[in-house]
Amino acid sequence: MKIATWNINGVRARIGNLTHWLRESAPAIVCLQEIKTVDDQFPKAEIEALGYNVETHGQKGFNGVALLSRLPFDEVNRGLPGDDADEQARFIEGVFSTPKGALRVVSLYLPNGNPIDDPAKFPYKLSWMDRLEAWARERLALEEALVLAGDYNVIPEPIDAKNPRAWVNDALFQPQTRQAFRRLKNLSFTEAVRAVTDKADVYTFWDYQGGAWQKNNGIRIDHLLLSPEAADRLGSASIEKHVRSWEKPSDHVPVAVELELEAA
DNA sequence: ATGTCGCGGGTACCGCGA
């Protein structure tokens, strides 16, 4: 069963790209981030026409996440617990039934956090990461297949950037950011891409500016974290890099895993 | 550093967030 995550950078501006990719890649479940629309304006019909169920957690103008699934949803939860005052749409969880048991999938859009000297932005990122860790700790206790996928806005290691020195003052590569990501992973998650390759030059985002794509000046910030029960079933992980060369691309590309959750 | 982009507000481009 293919499960993919993609920061689409505006689903209404990119619906043609999205449907083309869904036909080509044929994932069973998709985690979208930065849909940048309210739920009412999400292009649901085009996606349902391809056989997907659609659940969104939208917001006007910014942020917004969604789950697309060929399996029916048993349960959907919107919003990361831990701060009732947090109005930003960055988290949606779906639960599915598979021949191998329950499958829980999250689409998350972790706060960017820049600039780091802003009184609100970087602290918001770090507190969001604390809330995510607390949430993950509870969910891991269920001992289910859990996939925590999305745009983490975290460059985990120097090897995950073409030019790591350019990121030392950026919220995506702060020691506190990297440490919070390690704390999350250390709860017992397997990071899917690094489970299958230790190569350099493996990126998921290339800025629109400065010819970043042409120079392969990328960073790896879109990740899928797998619970032990999901990691047991990991077949492969891949970055669908060619999508960045399409017309009117998102600045991110899809990242996917294959999990063996079908009937034997 | 930037050779950029999507969206909202309000109808021409600018501010914002990334």
C-alpha cells in the first residue's frame, strides 16, 4: 500500500498537477500540506472522480492540510491537541482498516519558525514540536501501524542540505529544532527515507528563487515517520523528484512509502 | 543573496508567508 506526502503549495493553483500525479503515482493514501484554502473551496470533486475519499482541515490563505484515501475513513481528527488557542490548520489524522489491522495516518505541516528572532514564530515552532511529541507518545502506546507524514520544516542533518552553512541561522536547521526532531524520532519511529538510503543529495524541496532547482540546491524537509508496527512492513521509500520539473510545480515534491498491509 | 510563488484584498499591485 503506497502512502505519500506532498506539500502542494496551493491546491487550487495546482489541481492539474495533483490529478496528473495521482493518476501516475496511484498512491492509496495521500497527505497534503499547504492547501491554502478553506474547506468549501477545496477541489474535492476532481479528486473524488479518481476514486479518493477526501478529508480536509483548511484555513483561509495559508496552511491547511488534507488526507486523500482510496480506503474509507473509519475516523478523522482535526488539529493537534495541546493548545486550544492555536487556530492554525496544520494537522489531520485519519484511521483506516487494513487486512493487517488498523492504520493511522497523519498529515502535518510543522510551523516554519522564521525568523528565529521573532518573538512568536520560533517559540511557536518549538512548542508545536513539544505538543507533537506528547501526542505521538500517546498514539505509540496503541501499538498500531502509524504514519506521521508531512512537511516538518526540519533539516535533520547537514547531509540533508546541499549547502548546510547557508541554513545555520534558519529555523529549519537550529540545534533546538534538530534536537526536537530527534526526540520525536527517538520515541521509536523509523524515518522512512533514511531507513533505505544514507546518500547525500536526497532532497524534497528546492526554493523557487536563485535557480535552486537548476543547481540542485535542495533540502530534505518532508518526512514520513513510521511506528514500529508500520516500520515492520516497510517495503520501500522514494522521493518523486521528477515532479519538480513539471510546469507550474510546487517547491516540494512527493515522498512515498510502500507498506505491506494488503492481504497475504 | 536571491534569478519566486500563491493568496487576499479589492480590481492594480502590494503585503505577507514561505
